[in-house]
Amino acid sequence: MNSNQSYQSNHPLADKYVTLKKHFGYEDFREGQEELIDCILDGRDVLGIMPTGAGKSICYQVPALMLDGITVVISPLISLMKDQVTSLNQSGVHAAYINSSLTENQINKAFDNAENGVYKIIYIAPERLDTPRFLHFVENADISLVAVDEAHCVSQWGQDFRPGYLSIAPFVEKLQKRPVLCAFTATATKEVKEDILCILGLCDPYTRITGFDRKNLYFAVKHVKDKRTETLRYVREHEGQCGIIYCATRGSVEEVYEMLCSEGIAAARYHAGMGSTERTQNQEDFIYDIKTVMVATNAFGMGIDKSNVRYVLHYNMPQSMENYYQEAGRAGRDGENAECMLFYAPKDVVTNKFLIENKESKKELTDEETASIRERDIKRLRDMTYYCTTKDCLRNYILRYFGEKVHGECGNCSNCLTEYEQHDITEIARKIVNAVYELHQRFGINIVIGVLRGSRAARILENHFDELKTYGSLTQYAESTLRQVIDTLIWENILYQTEDDYPVLRIGSDYTRLKDEETHIYMKSEIRHAKENTEKSSGKQLVRRGELSTEQHQYFEKLRVLRTEIARKEHVPPYIVFSDKTLIDMCIRMPQTKEEMLKVNGVGDNKLQRYGADFLKILRGE
Ligand code: ADP
Ligand code: ZN
């Protein structure tokens, strides 16, 4: 049941396609969705593990609309609930949310409505599950389905543990009739998966893990010295497009934000040091396309469903691949091409180590557990650093990291699009290892390189390192080249760098390879960019939008203006009216009638009724 091969539905309820089209405007299910929906409709519990943007919500929203009773969705974030409910209401589905952002009066009103059968779907925060009011409501209600969003919050292993999630299983047990229980997450590690299965009390669930590959995302790493200038250039190259810039610290958020504002770019900022009113306001400005660039720490983004984010730029390297992929994954949720760019500088490693070492430990953990978590974090940081320094396909690196098999190079990442040349570095490697040995494995990269290049720096002369045999043995190489070689040797386990505040170079476990005359060590280095970066970003980025002819493009801009007007009037984010993808499809198909309009991807009955006429007017050239 758990294979990832193409799926043939034998389900008699073909109406799910009708529901999908009618309410969401989509013709086809994405990978994994149909199976999960079929199982839910058959009354079986399910666990869906799918990357961000894969379309988890549809998996419970479609059955919710088809089952007789009410669906309760447990969700950890207020913004996420609000967004989903707005979106459902737009599609003509009656839904509501109950959480701490509502007043007591509003909550009572929502419950009254719920008791009168107004809502098909109710979103609720986990902490509200055992409140008397809610329990009273469910006692008399027909609950068909309970859906747990962000299910990894139940696990203490992850970073998002939420104690309220522990009350989900007891809540489900309390219900008179056991509903179908389904859980969704983007976190695929073994520990988290086991926690979900066991703590949520899923009963013989059908588990579906979809591929982690997001084909519409272009991955790139760039080693940059002057991050500010590069950032400005990057944002300018992507003018008019929505993007998120993630920084490691509040300080750098402020710095980048001010720089962009002073250059006249419509930027917003977000970090935990700001007041909640300002944070909410800035978040809305970004969601409503009033500000196009969001500069933020990782405090921003959980539950942000903005589908037209065209790039995610990491100003600093994050702490782990898990964090990176989750944050980068916020680009291109509408399925259109988008870019994930990471600006790397070796200093990022130092900053992150500092952050990991000074992280407050959780009270409920023993010292031993805290130490093992720290060790795990350091290992994750190392894997993240390798991502930034590898010369191999970045997508493959990501997929392998998440335990997937890869087939060939992707052709859509900065490494695949860069030409590299192989150098034999065996001889240089021998000299470096000798220098490390002569220095008794007690010094860091700078001293080792200084010795090899015959530096006259005070520290070298004072210690009489100029008397070493390896002193001045590699003067012909630039410092940066030797750094690259040392990085490669660390990667190959020929050298080893300690994790201290002042990391020291030691001989690694695989150094014996150098003793073998037959062995050669190679290093890849860049020849030149196959395509210059600017060309690549503006060219690749919006392939589909780029495919539009000038005339179609003019239509796109007109439709976009109309979309913004409607969004302002209705107080919803523009992408909730129609996604970029839907507008592009309109420009390609150029529907002239309502029937033709209904064929456009993302146009369902409800939206056709609401907006069809206005958009058709433009498309008919009226
Ligand atoms: P997740 O929760 O997995 O991160 P969402 O449920 O927010 O992802 O879906 C991401 C985007 O994909 C949304 O804009 C959603 O409308 C869209 N989407 C979901 N399913 C489909 C589908 N079958 N066809 C087209 N678009 C879809
Ligand atoms: Zn690649």
C-alpha cells in the first residue's frame, strides 16, 4: 500500500473530482492526494507526509465536503487557520475557526452557528479541545472526520513541540462515535513519524510519503563576500516579485530591511523582538502584496500560505537542512517556477555554532538529553555546511538528505548549471597534511595556510614556524585556493576540523589514503558560469510567464490589477482571489465564455460566479 508508483483509484465515489473542481477549481489531484482521500472516504485513518506546498489541505478538505458530518481541523497557528478559513469561504465553503484571536462573544457566536449546522469545517487550536463549551458542542454534533495539521507538533523530537497536541488522542476517545482520524506533516524523520503514529492514536493508518522533490524550485548557493550589495542586486533583479529574505539574527534583519527601504524597495520586516501588533501588520502588508519583500528571522513563515512567493533568499546559512528546506519551500507554492537562493559565507558557520551552543535548554529535559540534542544540532549544522560547499547537484543532495533515491543530476540548480573542472590535488594534499602534522595538530586553518605560503606574520615567526620543513612549500597557491583544498580534504575525511570556538585542524581518519601511491584526490573548481546569474534568474524564473507573448503579458498585467482591486475590496490577499498560475492560464487559454472560463486551472463554480464576469470583460477586450 505504501509504494510511490502511480495510483489507480477504484473508488466508486468519483464525485471527489466534482468536489475538487467545484470548490477549488482544480482538474486533477496531485501526487498522493487521491489515495489519502480515498482511504478517508473508506473510513480508514491516514498519515500524509508531504513537503510544504504539496497540497495537504486538499486531502482533508475534499473528504470534509463529501462526508455527512462535520470535520474538525486541529491546527497550531492562528494565521494558518485564518488563511485557510478565508480561502474556504471564498470558495463557497462554510467554515470557521476558534482560537485565542477571537473575543468571547465571537467564540459564542461561532459555537451557536456550529450548533445550528452552519459549518462544514471547524478549525480549532489544540488547547481548546477540552474546554467545556467545545465538549458540549461535540457531544451533540456529528463529527465525521478529525484532521490534525502540522502533526509533528506532537513530538518532543522536533523543534515545534506543542503540549496541547497531547490532548488530541484523549479528545478523540471521548467522542461517542469514533470519527476517521487523519494527520499531516512535512517532517519525515523516523522519530517524529513514530511519535505521530503512537501518540495521536492513529488506528492502522494508511501512510503515504510523497516525494520531497519540488520540481518548480531552482536551488542555488552563492559564496558572497559583500552580502548587502549582492542582496540589493538580487532584489532589484526580481523587481515586482514577492520574496522572503531570511536572516540569522534580528540585527541583520534590521540592517537589511533599512538598506532596502533606503533604496526605495517596498520591504517589511518580522522578528520576535518586535511588538505583536507591528508583526501582524507587517505580515499582512506582505500577504496582501502591499510590501513585496519580507525580511525576517525564522520566526516568520509558519502557517504562511502565500502562494505567489517567487523567491526565498537566505542571507545567512540556516542551522539545518530541515530548517532550510522548510523555509525555502515557501517559494512557489502555486507550482510556478521560483528560486531558492542561499548566500553563504564561512562566518555563518561560526554564528550558527554560537546560536546552537547558547540555545536555552528545555526544562523538561535531562542534562544528558540536552547534550545529545546539542550533538545532533552540530551534526545537522555540518550537513547544512556541506550543502553550501558541495559542487554536486544541490537537489540530489537535498533528496538524499531526506532519504530519497536520486536519478541523475537535476539540471535545475546552480551546481548543475555551472561548469567545473577537475584538479588533481594529491600533491598539495600531502603537503597540507604534513604541515598539520608538523604543527602537532594544534593550530587552525590560518596558521596552516600561513606556514605553507611562507608568511612573515608575527605569530609565525615568534613560534619559529619558519624553520618547519613545510614552511613556504606552497607559495605558488592563493590563500583562497588552499582554503578550498582544505575544505575538500575535510569533506574527504583526510583532515578533520574540531568543533571548538577556535577550530583546530587535525589529521582525519582517511589520511592513510594519501600513503597509497595509486590514490588520487580530486577537487572540482568552477570554470565559468554556463549562464550568467542575472540571465539565469530572470530567464528561468518565470518560464511560464516568460512563455507569454507580449500581448498575453499585457493581459496578465491587466488581470493582475483587477485582482488587486477585488482583493482590496474584499479584504483578502490577492492570491486568494486567483493565484498567479490561474491568471497565467487565463492568458494562455483566453476564455471568452463562462464555460471556457471554467476550464481554467483554479477556476471553480463559486469563483466563476463571483469574479468570472469581471475577468471575462478584460479577456474579451471590453
Ligand atoms: P501544504 O499544506 O502541503 O504546504 P497547501 O495545502 O497549502 O500545501 O497547498 C499548496 C498550494 O497548492 C495551494 O495554493 C493549493 O491550492 C494548491 N493545490 C493543492 N492541491 C492542488 C491540486 N490538486 N491542483 C492544483 N493546485 C493544488
Ligand atoms: Zn542539480
